[in-house]
Amino acid sequence: MRNPFITTTAALLLAIAATPAFAADADMPAKATTPFDGMDTNGDGFMSHDEYEAWRLKHMEQRAQEREERREMLKQKYGSNMDESSKYSDIDTDQDGRVSHEEFEAYRQQRMEQRAQEREEREQQNMEKRQEMMEKHQKMMEEHQQMMEQHPEPVMPPSPPVMGDGM
């Protein structure tokens, strides 16, 4: 008799291996073991200019996509005004097209103070939420205590009738 665990495991492994995520990259030959092998798409042992440009374009697009994903993640984490908060014009306060050391340091100090203020506001909100949760917990405990005082004995539901007791 076959062991169902082994059969299921084997089927699962075959299914995973057949998925596109685990399949070989279409642009990379199956024998690719080094980055060069991945660039030599026709497998002639040399990297032509076209092969190099295709590889470079593909990787530039991948990096651009990764940067965009990181930017979106940061926007979600820190708010949608992330781009607006660090414009060059905010740093170049005299709008002369150059940022002096003094302008940069003033901007840096302003941002540090702004971040500290935002942290304090988040901490205050968290403290308020904790206080609210503690108050709710206290109220539940008081209600539970009142119920225990009203019903000192455990209240058991009636037993269901047994078959054959006159039914």
C-alpha cells in the first residue's frame, strides 16, 4: 500500500516545480551558472553588444520597478506627502538654484524637528489607545465581577433529554 503522505508530497513538489515562478528564466539559457552565461543568450560563448544592451535594459527596468515598489511602500508607511516634503525648492530657501551649507543644515534641522514632533504625536496617540483599552478592560472586569456576585454558583444548562425517557 502506498503511503499517502509520500504520494501527496511528491505531487506537491512536482506541481511547485512546474509553476512559472520556479521555471528557468526565458532570457537565460538552462546551463547559465554565471552572470555571463545569462548575458550570452545565444550560447555562442561570447556576449554581443545587442545581448549586453538587452541584459542591461532588462535589469534597468527591474531596478526601476523595485524603486517604484519601494517608493509606494514608503508612501503607504509615511504618508502620501512624502514627495512634497523633500522638494529641492524647500531646501533652496533663497531660490538661487544652489543649496548652501547653511540652507542644507537649516532644512536638516527643520526635518529632524518635524520628525520628532510626528513621533511625539504617534506616541501620544498610542498612549491614548492604550488608556482606552485599559478602561475597556477594567469595565469588562467589573461587569464580570458583578455577574459572579449575582450568580455565585455556576449556572449549568439543562441536560438534553435522553432517548427512551418517554419521548
